[in-house]
Amino acid sequence: MLDVAILGLGTVGSGVLEVIEKNSDAISQSAAQEIRVKHILARRDYPGAPYEKLVTKDFSVIENDPDVRVVVETIGGIDAAYEYTKRSLLKGKSVVTANKELVATHGYELMQLARENGVNYLFEASVGGGIPIIRPLSQCLAANKIKEIYGILNGTTNYILTEMIKNGLSFETALKDAQEKGYAEANPDADVKGFDVCRKICILSALSFGRHVYPHQVKTEGIESVTLADIGFAGKLGCRVKLLGRAIHREDGKIAVYVAPHLVHDDNLIASVEGVMNGIIVRGNAIGDVMFYGAGAGKLPTASAVVADVIDAAKHISARKWLSWEDGADEIIYDSALLENSWYVRTTAKKEEIAAGFGDVQLIEGEGEKIFVTPSMNRYDLEDKLGGMSVSAAFRILQ
């Protein structure tokens, strides 16, 4: 029997408990032993609940219980979660988490600590929720040199953009709708400002390219500036607006990573990813493009990935899984503003101003505004050519 402790009993923590109880026979068969939840760390009591006697408010009870071999961290954030993860690893307990903020910020350090103590730090659910991506990257695609990885990594923003595209809702109305349906938090900044995608693309970059990428190194834009005008103009160009996290491994060994809204052509598989779903494209030098698609969040999809890691930890209770990368450094980061793309520009500038900066480009005119697509150029050149023009939006076009 393997004893497990769950830290936190919110959405993910309660989902983990539910999945372990509901699928106990299949889980035990996969793990080749019974998986039992022995402790649950929670801030309050749960009188009358079937797990009432498992609840503790004192982490040291878990920390000092030699029978607990795996700790499932579902607290979130990087304060208590960081402390409890370190203490668990130092006590020789493997840790499983869905905490992308913690992995993106301290993943290298925590994996080193796990290695030093002969245990595992596993985080399959930290990027794609229920979508398998960590294990495929580290195992199934290990024979490839990953050249690029990009995709829709946040279901909330994708839902908002989908509602704007399909139902003509404004950003504000679509956001309110997402909040009412439980897809967006009361404070939606982590989603709509791109922070959540930033953390996830950091983890994917580290796994793909072998060096830690820290969130502060990633230029991040959200979707607050996207309007119905942009949605309409994008449709006329045969495109849809999507918030993408993107990481590119350059020939010189540097890594370009950023988060920003893009225009994506309708024939790209990513364009068809709608609602709260996520889609991730991995480009390898041997396999070409591979797409991972599914529910990127939600109680049970995320819990499913967490419990899969618990099973993996159980199978490797006396051995380490190979899952690590080297520390990051500023010198390995390539300025993403130097990447060349065509750009979608929405402006109130006169035709003569546009022609002076960009030559003979095709203009599509709307109510008081016009849009055009630039030749391929980097962001600095774009800003230089735009000069003093009045610009409402400028988004990359995924190529």
C-alpha cells in the first residue's frame, strides 16, 4: 500500500480525492499496489464528510509521517506551496503538483532537490490540465530535437475570444459570461493579461530545450486590447485571433519565448480550437508537427493528470524518473521582438502615411479605420515604420 497526502482541498485537491476514490481499482492495478489517501491538509474542518478524520491543519503531521511516500500539492501560489514542497522533498517524499507558477519559478531548484534526495518531482498537470504533454515531451518525443512549441494554453482566454468570434460579444461581455460560468476568476488578470500562459510556456520551453526559462524573461501580452473590430477584420483575412504562447529554439542555441495575441489562418489546426479547449503544437526535427488537444483545465481533467503522476511516483518509489533541465540565464534568451513576422495593423492613418512607411500594401477599410498586413519584419522595424501613425492594434500573424 502507498500512502498519499493531499495539500489543499480546493478544486484540484477535491478532484484528486474524488478520482482516487472513484477509480481505486483501476488506479491500484496500474500502480501495482493500493493507493490510499492518509492525510489532507486543509484550512478548515469538514464535519460529517467521509474524509473528516483525514483532515489536518498541521503540515508537520504529514512531513513527519514515514508512511507518507507521495505528497500531492494543490495549494497553488509560491509561498506555502514552495515551503511544503521543499520540506517534503527533504524528507524523502516524492511530490506531485499542478502548480504551474511554482514549477515555472522554482522548477529547476525543486528538481535538483528531488534528485539529491532520491525522489521525484512530477508536474504533468501544470501545463495542459488533462492534456498529456509533459510525459510525451520527455519520453515519446525524446528522439527529436524540438525546434518550436506553441499553442493555446489558457481555456479562459480562448473561451472569451471564441465568444467574440462566434457570437459577436465584446471583450467585457464575454469576460463577464466566462466569470458567470466559472471559467474566469473574479480577478481575471492571470488569464486575460497572459500570466498563466507565460508560466506554462516557461515549463514547455525548459522541457523542450533543456534550460530553465523564468517568467520575468518572457515578454507577455494579454487579450485586453482585442476588439470586435479586430475579430471582424481578421475574419476578412481568413484568420482568427488567438492568444498564443510560443517558444523557438534557434540555430545559435538561444531561446525566443513570448506570449501575445496572433492572427492564425483558418487552415491551421490551432484556429479550430474553440471554447475552453487547449491545443499545443510541437515541432520536432524528425517527426514534424504533432498536436495535443483537449481540456486544459477543470476539476476532473486536471485531477486525472495529477493522479497519473501519483501512479508514476508509485511505480518509481525506489528510483528516480529522468525529468530535469539545466538552470537558465539571461544570455540564452533571444529577444522575441527580433523575430520576423508579417503583422496585422489597425490604424486611422491616411493612405499616404501608410504608403510612405510600408509601400504598396492592400488596405481593408472599415468604419473610420483601416487595416493592412505588413511584409515580414521584426517588431523594432515595425515600430520604426509606424512612426507617428495613430495605431489601434498591431498583432503578429502566425506563419
